[in-house]
Amino acid sequence: MQTATAYAQPGKFSIDALAGYTFRDRVDYANAYGYIEDAGQYSIGVEYAVQPYRAIELVFAQMDTHAPLYTYQGISLNKGQDRAALNYILAGFNNYFPVAGHVLYPYVGVGLGMAIVDAKDAGDTYTKFAYAVKGGLKVAMGNVLALKLQAQLQSVVQGAGAGIYIGTGGPGAGVTTYSSVLQFNLAGGVCITIP
């Protein structure tokens, strides 16, 4: 079947355009808490098949939302001035699993990169390390066109620490990260394979 070779051959590029819904997330700070409100998220990506059913990708995802902040007593800290944007730029890897006569391609993937967080009303922009894990289904509609459905968990890493330890058990080292921004997203869209 021609469809199998369109997605399986190394050296093929595809362009993915997805639109979806990102669910609300609570963010806790030392003296306040806030929300990254639910909103639409749009993404465009380029995927390159490096091996049969394995691809690397570069994705840009954008979400305009609101991020209200409150004291733990419930007092609003930024009422009416809570517009925000989260932009993700991630490089990643996808692994496809062909089934059903090479028409359905379940997949899993991971991406690493950065999140550009823009507090629009405050005039502040922050760039942080970000990652995403995802799974989904690519449905071949022919040699060039496919539909893509995916669920994704994306996170903005807010801090990292490292330590060296010496004790009775010998020396050790460790690296930890923490993140209070963890977003769940459902999306769908189209993929166009460049012949």
C-alpha cells in the first residue's frame, strides 16, 4: 500500500498544524497562588523521519490566556491585568507504531526546549526550560495527508538545583528540578507529508 511508504521512509518531511484546548492549571508560590486559565493552543511543527517510524521534530506552540494571582487570603493581586501568553519552542522525538494495514499510527513523543512566558499587562517576559510528553494517533488519509489527534502534558521548569554530598556512605551528587506549571492539552489537526 502506498500509504505505508509515505510515512515510513526515512528522509521524508511533514508539516503538522494542530489546534487544541489546554486545561486550567493552579500555580503555587511562597506568598500567593494563581491560575493559568484554560485556553486554546495552536501549534505548527516540522517533522523529519530519521528511521522507519521514528522522527525528530521542531514545534512552536502558542497560547493566549489569563493568569490571575491571589494572596492565600483570596485577595486579587492583578485583577483586570492578568493577560498572559505561553509560547513553547520544543525539539523532540516521535516513535510511531503502524497498525491496521498501515493506516493508523499510534505514537508517543517527547520534546525539550523553552517556554517564553509573557505577562502582557505587567510588561514582563520570562524564558524558562520546558518539556512535553505526548501520545496520540496519526490517521493516514492518503500518501500526503493525515489527521493527527494527541494528548500532551507540558511543563515549564521554574528552578533547578545541584548538590554534592559526602557522608558515611561515601560521596554522591544529585540534580533536582521543580515546576509548578503543568498543563494538559488535547489537540487535533492535519499533517502534510512533503513527497
